[in-house]
Amino acid sequence: MQTATNELETKAKAAKAASRKLAYLPTEVKNRALLAIAEAIVVKQDEILAANSKDYNESQASGMSPAMLDRLMLNSSRLEGIANDVRTVATLPDPVGETIEERTLPNGLQISKKRVPLGVIGAIYESRPNVTVDISVLCLKSGNAVVLRGGKEALRSNLALATIIQEAAYDAGIPQGAIQIIESTDRALVDHMLKMKDAIDLLIPRGGASLIQSVAEKAAMPVVTGGIGVCHTYVDKAADLNKAVAIAYNAKVQRPTVCNALDTLLVHTEIAPQYLPLIAQEWAKAGVEMHCDERTLAILKSLPSLKLVPAKPEDWGREFLALIAAIKVVDSLDEALAHIERYGSGHSEAIVTEDKTAATRFLNEVDAACVYANASTRFTDGGQFGLGAEIGISTQKFHARGPMALRELTSYKWIIIGDGHVRT
Amino acid sequence: MQTATNELETKAKAAKAASRKLAYLPTEVKNRALLAIAEAIVVKQDEILAANSKDYNESQASGMSPAMLDRLMLNSSRLEGIANDVRTVATLPDPVGETIEERTLPNGLQISKKRVPLGVIGAIYESRPNVTVDISVLCLKSGNAVVLRGGKEALRSNLALATIIQEAAYDAGIPQGAIQIIESTDRALVDHMLKMKDAIDLLIPRGGASLIQSVAEKAAMPVVTGGIGVCHTYVDKAADLNKAVAIAYNAKVQRPTVCNALDTLLVHTEIAPQYLPLIAQEWAKAGVEMHCDERTLAILKSLPSLKLVPAKPEDWGREFLALIAAIKVVDSLDEALAHIERYGSGHSEAIVTEDKTAATRFLNEVDAACVYANASTRFTDGGQFGLGAEIGISTQKFHARGPMALRELTSYKWIIIGDGHVRT
């Protein structure tokens, strides 16, 4: 443990030192480094794939699930995709140095507010090795140094990728030490990392709910939490039935294992008899299991070939991450709003309605990172929102909310230029 | 303690409920409430002053220092000043509902990012009763509910003010419960408050360094820390001597007890023999005690009537909050930057120079909320910066940095409007 702690302390200190220079590095140098990283990932793919297949084989032998194995696995075309994502980040505008506000006061003082990097970002993540690349390049572009702590199961892959990133970046002029990866897999090390608030300015946990919660509770530095999405779609009495079917189907079925997928469908009692059979039959074709309240069951029970289960209290507020949806009939928009306030996780919530007043109330009153009228919650994503990339989806209100891209990895600084000005 | 905990839990819950409605209250209602509060503070001044003189007499009897007594004391003209500050906040733009970004995607989805309140702000503060008014009105205007926990010594004054604020606000249409003040003075209550992350969205501690540090360490919710200013002024070899004297004099003398006052003067060795006698004589006239490094002492020791003390190691990085300054001669801009990096608190730092390259390096490389070229650090203030008001000065990088005004009490929400859009 002592050796591991030393490794962590030394690397974090080196990242902090590098971050000072990285903070005002010209955009061209950062972009050149990103392109060099993209190229190196393709050129040196044999190294990466060799390391990855060791991780894969070991995980397979130890009984990892096929879904998890698939997340761990790299191949030539996946690496090509990762390299392309890096090239995309190179094309995005550099947030650092951007002037947010500017004014000249009556006394002649020039005051401006300029974006600056946060400093050192710590990342604690699981399984998928592409996260090593994603986080490194977003931090680099936003002028932040990074300390990476990936999962044990992907250690060899992560080390291979980080080494290639480091070499390419430093050769292109990124300050030595800006990208750090922790090699020790000692679990106690994470607790130590969470205390290092002088070296790490922001911590980003990426993984399951228990990892995120534990990091948020213990960390001495700011943490951006998110990624837990208990998402509702409310079908109002004034909904267009076709839109409501298409939206709820897409939100549940298009990719059920992610945080912006539908978990609970709320349906207004006046439209329920028409709407519920339509969506239930579509969902059934896709294999969706429906956890229904009593009124929903009463409407659906006579239909053939549906996977119906009576809803238990714990189904409300549950993130299924699977082809399962909870369904509840409500008497009013107010009841839907109250249900979402009680059970939502502040991620993405949608209303389907042609009634503008109802839509406006929903958009105003629901307290979530992303609120939708007549669209699928599956759009909550930095790429889909036109931000080009994302480091995660924040469900907190502080600092950043929703998809976090380059700007959200910055702070700002007030710059005041005078000519001998004193306060009177 | 049980009663106190119940009071806190009940009031925080009521604040949370009120915050839901307050979040989308029209600007006119909020401004009307602010004007009503301002008027009530003047009209009902007898109640406030009666409560305040009880606090004052009790504190005087228990041996409070004259400086602290002065901070505690209210009178008719101070209340008039406080009421005017409230009227100023009514004239400021409402940050809530402001569209920060807006775009229509190629698929027709309309995406906008709109400012929303944070929710419930908890404030823990000491001594000055005007803080009760400042925080309440800034929170109201930014659509946040507030839970106030002031110091024991000002309890009667704070309760009188808060009661008047509540009555005026609720009469004007602010949701009942939006302004809460804790009456119990049980110290253990603060620790309980720091755990209530479901009810309180942001905590603002205002007071001494030990209060702020203890809150930051223990709070389960986000905290904005700040107000601790270890501020340096660096006089470069290319400084204009007159400007350098005026700026350092102003920064130290104009109001020495506040966070943006000068603590350490750094002087380039080439200009030190000319500059140090000039500033030292001016400072001496104002009664400034100078804690000097050896090279400074060598230059100043033969001058008459100076209060010179050899600097101890703990003088570097110390916030004096008094007519005391530390002085150090440095060999280069780099040495000045290294000293500031090591000892600064990230609040306000200044360079005095006519050399644009040196100024640019300083403004780029110093990592502080406010960086100055050729101006006094005393300008770090929401009012001085043209923000109209401030709830504090943040020395952290996360969420907000420097003077925190209305905008800094908000978050944002992504609003997505479609017409049946689904993700493909």
C-alpha cells in the first residue's frame, strides 16, 4: 500500500505541475497532440490489441458476463472509431481563453472574465478501455491535466493506451506529466485519492451507482456525479397517439442499457384506454417486460402475448437498464409532476402533448437536467446536443448540468487591467 | 437538541417546497417583494433597533471587542443604507429564465439552455445582521429559497429582520416558507445542517477561516468557500514608481480589515532600492507595521520612523486583516510567480509594471480568482465589478469564482422541444 500511495502522490504532483503550463498552451499545440494521439492509436494497434486480449482472456476465464466482455473488447475497427473521436475533439473550439464577459468601468478599469482550465481532473472508472482515451483527450483539449484510475479488469489495455497517448502528446509539445495513469490496482488507493484535494481539482467517477455514490460521499474535492437516469415519459391526455407510441418505443427500446432510456411510463387516465394497448403491443414485439400498476393491468390484461407483471413499490424510481418498463396511470398532469419529483433522478424527463400550456408547465416545473416536449429522452447526449463530445452527464445542479463537454471542464478568471487605479 | 433538529428539518422542508414555486415566479412579483422589504425595514425600524440594542448590550457586557460591536450595531442610517441596497437588487436583471444557448439541430429539435435557480441555499454566518438581509434578497431575486443560521450574538436582530422580510415578502406574493431562519442557537445544529443534502442544495458559510474550513470539510452538499484572501502585489522592475506607491498604499491602507487588502508586497531587486523607501514612508504615515525579509531590512533600516519587524516564515501566506504587511525582495518575475503559487489563497493578485510581456505572463500564469495589472486588489467586489451585489467572493474554481452575484446563484436546465422526434 505504501508503494501504491507513493505512486499516486508522485503522479498527482507531476500532473499538478504540468497543469500550470498546460493552462495557457496554444490551441495549435493541443490540436497537434490530439491528431498525433489519433494516429498513434491506429499505428500502434498491435500493442494495444495484444494487451487487450490478455485482459479479455483473463476476464473470460474468471467468468465475466458476455455483456461486460463485449464492453472490454477492442479490435481494429473499434480502435479506428476511437481514433476518429479523437480527431473530432481536435476540430472543436478551444474553450480556454474565451472571453465570457467584458466591460470597461466608468473609472477606466478594464474587467474581463476569461475561461481557464480547472487544473487536474481525477477520473475513476470501470471496464471500458475507450474511457481512457475519451477522458484524456477531453482534458487535454480543455487544458487540464488528468490522473486516470481505471478498473483492474482493463488494466493492461488502459496502460497500453495511456502509454501511447503520453508518448504522442509529449512529443507534440504537451508538458511532461500532464497525463498520468495509476498502475496499482489496490482498492484502498481510491480512498486515498479521494482525500487529495490539494492535487486533484475535480473528480469524475464513471461506473455503477455504488461507485458514484461512494465517491460522492467520501471525496474531499468537488465531484461531478451523474449517469444515473431514472427517466419518465408522461403521455398527456392531449397527446398525439402516434407520436406518443414512437417516442416511448424509442426511449425504451433503441438502447435499453443506457442512462437516458425510459424507465417509467406515466399515462393520463383519459387517454390510457386508447394509448396503452398501442404501446404495449409495440413493446411486446421488442420483448419489453411491463411492470404495471392496477389500472394499467386492468386495461392490458386481456391482450395476448404481453409480458405483464404487477408493479411493486420498488419499481417506481428504479433504473432498469434493460428491456423492462414500469407503467402507471395518473389522473392529471399534477399527479405526473408529483410522481417525477418524488422518483426522478434529475436526468431526463419527457412529456408528450399537443397542449402548449401543459407542455410549458412540464418544462418549467420539472427539475431535471434535460426536460423534453414531444421527443425521446434518448437524445440526452453531448454528441446529439451538438457539443461534439462529452465526459459524462451531470445530474447535479452545481457547476454543470446535463451533458458535460469541453466548456464544463473549465472555470474562469477575472482579469482587471488598470493604469494605476486605486479604490476610493 | 431534538427540538432544535425538528425545527431545522421542518423549516428546511418548507423551504424546499416553496423553492419549487419560487423557481418560476414572475420577475415583477419578486421585485415587488424586494421593494416591500426595503420599505418595511425603514417603517419598522423601531422593532429592529430595539432587538439590536438588546444584542448589543448583552455582547458589550460579555466583553465583545469594539470592532465586533461596531459590526453588530444597527442604527437608523445603517438601516436606510440596507434598505437602499435591497432597492438596488430590485433594479438588477433577473437571471432566471435567461437563455444561455439556443440551437435548432438539423433534425428540427429545438435545444435551449436556460438559467434556473439552485433550489434552497443554506447560509451559516456570524455577527453582522445586515447579512440576513443581503442573503435573503439575493436568494429571493435569483429564485432560491433560503435557510438562515446566523450567530448567537445577533440572534434577536436577525430574527427581527427575518420576520419583517418574511411578512413583506409573503404579502407581496412570495411562496410561504421561502425564507427560513433557525432560532435555536445549539452549536451541534450546524453539524446536522451540513448533512441535509436532500433539503439544502448549496451551503454558503460566511465568517472566519475556521468556520469556513469546518463547513467545507463536513458538508455533504456543495459549499462555496471563499473570503480568505492572502493577496500579493508584485512591483516589477519595469514598474512606474508613482503608480506602484499609490497601488500598494491603497491596497494595504484603504480598508485593512477585509479580504482583498494587501498582505505581502513583492519587489523586484532592481527597483527595490528606489521603491521600498517611498512606499515604506507612506505606509509608516498610515501606521503600517512592516514584516521584512533580510534584503528589505537592509534597504529600510536606516530610515527614520518605520515600524520594521524581521519577517518570520509564517508571515508568508498570512492574512493580516490589519495594518501589517509582509515585504520580500525577489530576483525575478519567476520568483514572484513561484511565491504567489506557494502562498496565495487564489483570491486577488496584482502586478505593477509598464512591461506588457511581464503583465501578460502574470495575468496568464497566476491561478487566482482575480488577477490585476496596475490596479489595487481592493477592487475585488461585486459592486465594484458592476455586478450590483454579491453574496461572497469564491476562491474555488468550481461553479463560481470571484465575486458571486445573482447569476452565480443559478444553475441551468436543457429544454428540448420536438415534434415526435426519436433517436436513430
